[in-house]
Amino acid sequence: MPKYKKWKRKRPHIIRLWSKWLVAGTAVLILLFIGIGLLTGAKTTYRLYSDTIQEWTTQLKGSSFIYLFEMENRTFSGAHPDENRIPGLSTLAFKLLTSLTPNDPRSLLGREIPGLSFYNSQIIIAGEGTNFATLPIESEPPLDVDHKGEEGDVEEKQQDSPEGNQTIKEDRVFISHTHNTESFYPHLPDRSTAYDGKVNITLVGKRLAESLENEGIGAMVDLTDVASILKQKGMKHYQSYDAMRPVIKEAMSQNESLQYYFDLHRDSLPRENTTVNIDGKEYARFIFVIGAEHSQYEQNLKFASDMHKLLESKYPGISRGVITKKGSGVDGVYNQDLDPNLIVVEFGGVENNLDELYRSADVMAEVFSEYYFNAEKVSNDS
């Protein structure tokens, strides 16, 4: 009885305490629903949803969301990447609140030290020797680019007829060069600049088109002088893709047969990173760059990944891998939102010569032709 009386005396206090918790919980739920309504129901012009929710979620790795699926379906428990650990609540909260990633100094230094934001790249597939220290480097060309380069003597291209002698008349591939003056030291009179108005990456584009046609695939090479457009319009180097965008869109509208788009570039890394020896011959290496700041970039990423795997199966070591780029200091789209089969390919580096670059162009054409005709066969069978 004493215990009963003691509890009876405390009961009003307990009831009041539970009432407070009930009111507080109800208030939190109401605020939560109001917040969700504001975030999901606001007009897109306010950009509340895209700029807030997307910014928060991009701080998390995609593999982390597998745990959310696993809560509803245990089948997903076997889908975790190797050695992947569920992130702790403290780690998640820290990443969401600060936009910093533990054990990755780039997330802090990239914003605080000028130039380091360039390394806001993610290595999707790492080829031989590819790491954060050997990512593609882009340097800004001088305002005025001369025509001093010399091609010199290069290997003659062996002209073989397409298999079955069935040349595709319509153009299927569009080859462009957003940074069209990117050149190569072996063909320049000195190392005062790595840019030239005549001997530059466009020569590699021409060779690739010839090799594609030799494989039976029609190709169109665009030789737009983007550097001149930038100068005439007073645009900056980082606006090169904006200057190139109307050119690509016009090509698409005027040529409905186009299906694939290659934007060729030249890396600024030294020779040891951009060259591979295969069967006694030197080849310029490739690396595929995908902009991750548009909603459909996964499709571009798949095309690049398929090409990397096929290249590596035939010419091991020739591909440096596949990376995505986004964030401050980079374009992040590279006009790839225009078509899922539009990719940026870094061809070699400043120290590669045209012989090495042309061999690689022939390899790219050979491997792509296999990819293309297999895709055509699947499309026809379906």
C-alpha cells in the first residue's frame, strides 16, 4: 500500500511529463512535414530542392544508400562493395554539416588553396598508374597562339579496306576539339608554349576519322577554332565548352545519322604517365573524362567504361582509366548532357609525338569499330 500511495502521488507529475513529450513530438512532426512540403513543393525557380538536398546527398557515397535498401530488403546485404563499412552517424553528420570528407584532404584544401579545387575528381576506373597524383592536368593557353609547329616525318598509314568492303556512307561519329590549340613539344621549336595554331590535337582528330572510315564507319571532323572564338568574344578559357556547344548542337540538327561524339584533348602530364610500350612500339595512352554535373551522366559514364574495358582487353595498359569531374574550378558537364554517347578523351600528353598519337588513333578506331558493330548487331536483332 505504501508503494501504491507513493506512485499515486507521482502520477500527476508523470502524466504532465508525458504530455510535454507528446506535445513536443507532435510539434517536431508538424515541422518536419512542413519542411518536407517546402523542399519538395517549392517552385524549381527557387532552387531550394536542387541546391539544398542535392548538395547534402552528394557528400555521401552511393554505396552508403545500399544500407537503406537493406533495411527493407535483406537481399541487398550481399550488394555491398568489398571492404565497405556502414558509415557511423557521427561521420554522416560531419559530412553533411561541413561538406568535408574524413581521410580526404581534398575536400578542405580544394576550397582553401587556389588551384587544388581542380582535383575534385573521382576515379571510377583506375588504369595502370592512375591515382590522384596522375589525374589529367589542364593548363590555360596564351592569348595569342602562333603557327610555328612542324609535323615532321611520321609513319605512313596502312590503308586497308573495311571488312567485307561495306563502307558506311553516312557519318556516325562526330570528332571535335574544344581546346583545339593543344599541341605537343616534339613538334614545337621550343618548350616556351605547349600550344600551336597548326600542329595540334586536330591532327589526331583527322587521323582518327581516317582510321574510322578505314574500319567502315563514317566520321565527321570539326575544325572550329575555339581559341579564336574566345578571343573575338572576350570569353575566358573556362568558357571553351560554352563556345563549342552551338557547334555541336548544329552538327546534331544537320546530321541525324550521328550517333557518337568524341571530344579530343591533350593532357599536360609528362611522358612516363602518358605513354605505353606494346609489342615494342610506343603508344599514347587515353583517359576518359565524364562530367558529373548533369542528371544523365551515368549513360556517358557507361559508354566510357565500356570503351576502357574493351581497349584494355586488346591493348593492356593503353587506357589510364575513367574519371568523373564536378565542383568548383571545372566545367562539370563538358556538353555531355547533349547526348549520352558524348565523351571527352585525353589523347597522350605534351611529350608524345605524332607517331605515337597516330598509332593510338588507329587503336581507338579499331576497338570502337568492334564496339559499334556489336551494338548495331544487338540493335538489329532486337
